[in-house]
Amino acid sequence: MPDDANELLSPIWPSDAARDADGTLVVGGVSATALAERFGTPLYVFDEDEVRAHARRALAAFDGAASRHGTSARVYYAGKAFLSTEVVRWVADEGLAVDVCSGGELAVALAAGIDPARIGFHGNNKSSAELDRAVAVGVGSIVIDSLVEIERLAAVVQRRGARQTVMIRVNSGVHAETHDFLATAHEDQKFGFTLQDAPEIAARIRATPGLTLVGLHCHIGSQIFGTAGFRESAARLVEMHAALGGLTVLNLGGGFGIAYTIADDPTPIDDLAVGIVDAVARECADRGISIPRLAFEPGRAIVGRAGVTLYEVGTTKSVGLQDGATRLYVSVDGGMSDNARPALYGAQYSARIASRVSPAPPTLVRVVGKHCESGDIVVDHEYLPGDVAPGDLLAVPATGAYCFSLASGYNYVPRPAVVAVRAGEARVIVRAETIDDLLARDAGAVVDPNERIDMSVSSDRSESR
Ligand SMILES: Cc1ncc(COP(=O)(O)O)c(C=O)c1O
């Protein structure tokens, strides 16, 4: 039990998060109550400076570690963590490239105006249309994931008379210490080729007119805290890189973990970078080969800590447990449709009352959403001031990654707006979904075109809609 259930514990919150004189949470210089008043709740709040700082730090960490060994590292921001044109501009501004894994993500990256040569395109089932678009706009590299894809891409480049740089996605066979659904480089899963198959795939690509094979790509999983899995994977990849000969790039993917609660203790990205790059350098030295140019793809580590979701408490309910204890359920106006991670992965989060501080003794609560699923949990267990009540604003930190991007339309709860905050200013970067948006897709809906429906708690706060 914390001494103070109002405290904003680093490193879960954005670095500039604080309480103002009234006790209200302030992020990016903007108070949570002002944000809720103006834009409504639920609301995804992104601290622009925090995103930029993590992008700069990641680039400095990986490229700095690489330059100590006489090579360089490119850092791709993994757009699947959170993609909007604005975030693409922030990270591109800070020197990052961007990785996309669908035609939709590619469209958003392009709509941001980033140089297509700075886009990497992944995915285990890219369609001919997606590949055609990628080749047409001139994406920097396409990561090949299957035999079928070699044929699809060959047909595209032939038809267009184009030449495309490609990489091969391989499974290093390393099972990163993370949730099973987040680990992607053990054998029994859908991504890439086994290391044993890599030579044959490389030969096929090299024999395909219009394709230029530059290197191997691997991603061992997500939310990984230590370097051991990355180092082992790097060793196996360098061995194959050396065996194939003639390759110039090695992409070791992303997966660098962040703290969601104070129980999490991820290795700082600077230390991870040094550990991984040193391992690559050692393996190359052992084989007498020069170190390739390196690439990394952090997503969560760039945006995770920059996001805070604001909710309004709607109900509280004390529920008796079998052991005689009670649990206080705190229901908020969003839930698994804006943050699927607790239901998907059993992900843990923390929370604070954002609209005030309270001297009330801490009480163990479970924060739940408004969806028709008992697994609709936002924060499984947290201590909040015991007087938490309807009308309070609740803030859930570390929601910058894989919340907006995994959002669903479950129960027709409209998806929240995304607001960027910086230096005391707030602006909408993705508007909220509206009930009208939802009805617009229903071919049989009978609606009055003059009636605007808004049933959110913030019907009087329309700026984000
Ligand atoms: C190929 C690839 N690269 C990068 C990432 C980003 O991972 P993270 O956000 O954990 O850094 C992922 C996540 O699934 C991925 O599949």
C-alpha cells in the first residue's frame, strides 16, 4: 500500500507530469480538468515533448553504440504502437525512419509527408495492391515474410519496371521472456522464415529480377526488459548474415520494454543498445567480417510513456469477496474499446485521480470500463484515495502505445480523440469518433440528417468531435 495514493511515480508518467496548486494533474503544461472540459472524456493525451525526447534518446543510444564500432544505426519508429500523421512528423523531425505493416499504415505515413525512402514495410500477408503501392511510392525497404510474397513482389516490380530493396524476415528461434502472444521469434508462429530456410530464400530473391536483397530482419517480441534474448538472437543472425555473404544491413527489430507500474524494471534503452550492438560487434569480429549497418524498430519505447488516458468516473460499487474482504469497483466511461491490452495480455496499469488530491486513506480498487464483458478491466488493482467518487477524473498513465492503435468499436462506444499537449497548449491530432460516424456505416440506418447525436458525458464539450 502506498503512503500517498496521489503521488505521480516516475517513470510511469511523462517526465513533465505534475500537480498544480489545486492538486490537478498537469501534462505538457495543460491541466487535466481543462483538457476534459474542452475535449471531453475518455481522451488520449499525448505529451509531444516526451515523444520527441524518447525518439532522440533512442537514436542517440543505437547510433551512438554503433558508431563506437565504426558503423551506423537507423532507428525506425514502429508505427503500429501509435500512428497518426502528427507523430510521424515528430519522429521524422527527430531523425527517425518509420516502419509500417499495412496499406493503411503506409497511407498515414505518406500523408504525413515523410520521404518514402525512410519507410520500411513489414507484414506477414501483404496484398498485391499493398505491395504495388509501396513499390510505386518508392518505400525504402520491404521485409519479405513468405515465399508467396516473393512471387507477388516479383510480379509488381516486373509490371512497373522497378527495382525494390528487400530484407528477409527470419525467426532466430529465441523465445523472449514476455507474454506468449507478444513473442514473435520462436518457431511455432506466423512470422518470417526459419534460419535454416534463409539460404534458400536468399537464393530465390537473388535470382528474382528487380529485387535487391540487402539484409536480414528479426523481431523477437515485445515488452522485453533484459538484453539476454536480444544478444542471443543477434548472435544467431550474425552467423546467418556471414554465411549468406554480400549483405550490408542487419535489422534487429524492436520490443524494448517500458514501465507500466512501479513493479516493472526495464533496462534503460541506452544500456540495451550498448549490450545488443556490442554483441553484434563481437560476433562479427569472431567471424572476421565487418559490422553491417544496423537498424532497430522501437515502438512502445518511443510513445508508451508519452500517453495518458483521461476518464470520468461514472459509478463506484463495493463488492463483497468470498474471503470476507471487499473490493471497490470504479467504473469509467471507456474501457476495453480504448485499451484492449488488459483483456488481451493481462496487461497491468496504474491510475490516479487527476482532478484533485485527497487525504482519504488509500483503498484497493479495480478500475473497470463500461463494456458488456466482465474482463473489461482498465486497471486490475490499484490504491486510490478511498473517497474516489462519480465525477472524479481518472488518469491512466503509460497508455501511449498499443491503446489507440488496438482500439475497437465494441458496444458502439465511439473511439476517443487524441490530443497533443506541449508547452501549455493542447490541440486535437485525431478527432473523436461520433455516434454519427458509427451510424454512417450502417447501410440500413434510418436517421434524421439534421439531428446530431452525441451521448458522451461531454456532450457540451464538442471541440474534439
Ligand atoms: C516487426 C516489428 N517491429 C517492431 C515492433 C515494435 O515493437 P515494440 O513496440 O515492442 O518496440 C513490432 C511489434 O510487434 C514488430 O512486430
